Amino acid sequence: MNNMIAKLNNSVRSFMKDEEGAQVVEYALIIAVVSIALVIALQALTDAGGGFATFITRVTTCLTTANCV
């Protein structure tokens, strides 16, 4: 019985020391924060008089034709 309790104790300690899952959670949080920041930035650019839409139109025109102004 003591051997079984010792094995269970070792398993719990090993599980508590494992930090691999924590790294995945940290990366997911970083990606979420960056994504939110990008959405907010793009929304601000779109709401500011259509500046972002104008920029995309200019880039598209420049890439599809020789007329880059």
C-alpha cells in the first residue's frame, strides 16, 4: 500500500513540475493580444476617412499596372 501511495505522490509531483502546457497557453495569449491589437488598428485606419481602403486600392493598382503614384 505504501508503494502505491509513493507512486501516486511521484506522479502528482511530476505533473506539477511539467511546464510544457504553460508555454502553449502563454503563446496563445500573446497571439490573442496581437490579434486584438491588429483588429483595433485596422478598424481605426478604416474609420479614419477610408484611408486604409485608399491605401489598399493604391497597392493593388501598383501591383497590377505600371502606374505607381
